[in-house]
Amino acid sequence: MKQSLQLRTSQHLALTPQLQQSIRLLQLSTLELHQELENLLTDNPLLERVDDPLDNAVRLLADGAISATSSGSDNDSSPVNNGGDEPVAPVDSGESGESPNATDTTSANEEDWSFDDMPQGSKGPEEDEGRPQLECAQTSLREHLLEQMRVTVKEIRDRALIELIIDALDGNGYLTESLDDIHGALPLELCVEPEELNFALNMLQSFEPAGVGARSLSECLALQIRRLPKIPFVTRRLALEIVEKHLTLFAQRDFNKLKKVLTCDDEDLRESQVVIKQCKPHPGAEFTADASDYVVPDVIVRKSKNGWQVLLNQDVMPRLRVNSMYANIMKQNRGDGTLSSQLQEARWLIKNMRQRFDTILRVAQAIVERQRNFFTHGAVAMRPLVLREIADTLGLHESTISRVTTQKYMLTPHGMFELKYFFGSHVATETGGEASSTAIRALIKQLIGAEDQKNPLSDSKIADMLGEQGMVIARRTVAKYREALKIPPVSLRKSL
């Protein structure tokens, strides 16, 4: 084989750094976007943020005086600055009927605020409504139990054993280790008898909250039933027998078998059920501090005279510009290659940020246009929608639509929804049309919400009722949708 050199020309798609950044920004959520932006602001001195939340913060001067003046210039609220600055990142929302300078006027008004503008009143020294309040630390279950132990138990040895059992409790207040295992782990030289551990456990079970220190759900409920006030003796005895011996039948709502085993009537069983429902299966859960997760919408949908209006949420749109001082230095001195590349990166970021919000707005408007019935009538009017339909309408790729609709949220009169919520599979109808799976789930929820609790609807019955409305749906599909809605099966929805 003879070797030779050949020259060929070909075309291929290359992902430039600017395109890579645009794709990455598009798929980020609001929280991730702001985290990415903070890193870029730290690395690039030519890029600055106009809407810095600390600009209007109250500042304490060296002499102890309080200053409420802004750290930035008064012209920072303008979307375009003179002197060669780049325009800020927010997209001109003229399509939705809002002026792009609406938020700038608000920012300018906020910068004029000072302590002198606050109304002066004759408040006493004990009135501290205007003072910032600090949130106190939440008491843990362990601290709550130890505080009760110090008041009720005097012996040091008993306190040590009770504290040992407290340390073995889980977050729900259950004793996950057996007393034999705890006793076996103790050193022999302490000479701890099993009766001492039983006494310590009984003392712990007398503390608040009721049910703490239980070793099973049955024991936890029994401890609480014994301490409930104003319960008739017969009802309390029947409730204790249920939770101690027949808790499985009660959980399965097999009331006919329960009445036969307990030799009681419907009225007695109903009263016992009311008593058991007053108990808490996880008594220690109230001492667990769960942080609330908040979702900030990217777009807001409002009702107007001309129909449904889609607006970008101005609170999540960072306002960026190129630093004027560095830009002027580069114009005069033709700065070095490093500053030139950082200037180009800053301009790319501002352009890509604008393009990101513009794409989100266009996709949201296309979704609202196709799901008008949902915004008017609710989830039962949702129509089937796929990514390709929006992509063909906007002239974008399906992957772009997928990135836009992931972790982007829309605030509507019906609540907060991820953009992906408006897309879903469909089910055929008898007339040859299609029904959205979201609408079917809403119908199933309505049917179950209106059912007779003494005779709840089975999955087969729900499938037949949907078939009467022209929707061809199998029982397994109904069961899948019901489980997705976290609705228990028919046996667990039955009541006396």
C-alpha cells in the first residue's frame, strides 16, 4: 500500500465555549444559577452585579452611627449606563405587556428609603415590635426528657440508667435496642441488675410526650391510651385490646372480623377507633426540626382582560453589567490578553443570561397557549402535550425544551407547578380523541373524594365509571394513577 497525503474539506458542529455556557445556564435551576453566578463574579473582576442584596443594607460606621445609604452609585438601577457599560441581563419583557424599566423604578425608590422616613410614635421601652427578633433554638427530644428526669428522679444511679436508655432512643422516640442488649453492654463491675433497667424504662415511659420509650407501635399506642383523660372504662379497655392483640386487623380495616373477635357492635368499635386515632404513632417526631423547602417561581401566570398573561419573575433575574472602570482602562490602554478574555467572557455571560430568560419566557408562553383550559377549569381540563409539539412551534430542539422545563417553576392561580407538569402521556377515548393522564388522575381524585366511605370505590369500579365518560382505561392503570396520588387501596379507605 502506497502512502500519500490528501486534503479534504468537511463540515461538523463544534460546541464553542459560548454555546457550552449557554447550554449549561439553560439547564440550571434558579438556585444553581445564582450559585454559578457567584462563582463567576468571584473569578471575573470585569463582571459586576447591579442588584446586590447588600447594597441597601444598614451599615454600622466606625463611630457607632447607623448609615442606610447605598454602597453603589445612584445610577446602578438603570438598565443601560453611559460610559461604555454593557446592558444588564434581564430580558425585555415587552411581549408580556410590562415595561422593562418597571423594576428599575422600584429599586430607585427603595434606595431613597432611610430611618428618617419611618413614622415616629410614642412607644414605651417595653414595646419592641420594631426590633429584630432572634429565633430560639428548638429543644431536642433528649433535652426535653433530661429536663423531666432532673425534676422527678433524685438518685444519681437511676438518673444514669435513664439517661443511658434516652441515648438509645431513635428520632421517633422508640427504644430500638432491647434491654438485654443494653444490659449486656454494661461493664460487670457496675453490678447493674435487669430489674434496675426495667425500673428506668418505666420511669422514662412516664415522661412526656406520652408513648416515648416504647419498643413497638403496639406498646406506644397502649401507653398513650392509658393516659388519655375522660375515656369511658369500656371504651378504653376495648381500645387497649385492639392495639395490643389485634392491631393488624385494625390496620387492615377488617371491621367484620374485629367485631367477631371482640364480640362488640359497630358503636363500640367506632368509639374505640376514635380513641386510637387520638394517639401519635411517632411521639418524638414533634421535636425533630425539619427545614421547610421553598420554591421560587421563574414565571408567573396572571389573568388579564386579553387572556392569560405570562411574566418573568423579576426577583430571580440577576442584573449584570461590565465594570465601567475596567472597561475604560482597557479602552485607553488596550489592556493585556487576560483582561481582554475576561471582558469577552463577561459579555458572553450577559448575553447568555438574557437568552436563558428569553427562552424560558417563550416556552412558558407556548405552554400557556396550549393549556388554556387548565388555567381556566383546573387539572381536569389538561390536554395531552409532548415536548416535540412545543419544539416544533418555537423552532427549537426537544433537548432544549427538556432543559428549559426541568427545575423551572410556574406560579399559577391553581398553585405552583414545574413546567414538566404540563407535559404527559395520553389515554385514548371512545370517540378517537385523547385524554391527558393528568386530567385522568384529577378525575380519579374527584371520584374517590366523593365516594361513600362505608362502601368505597374499587379500582375496577373507577375504571368502569371512567369508561362511561368515554375514557378507555384499564384497572391496572387506575391502580397506578391512584398510587401516584398516594391514595390507599379500597380496603384501607373503608370506615365504619
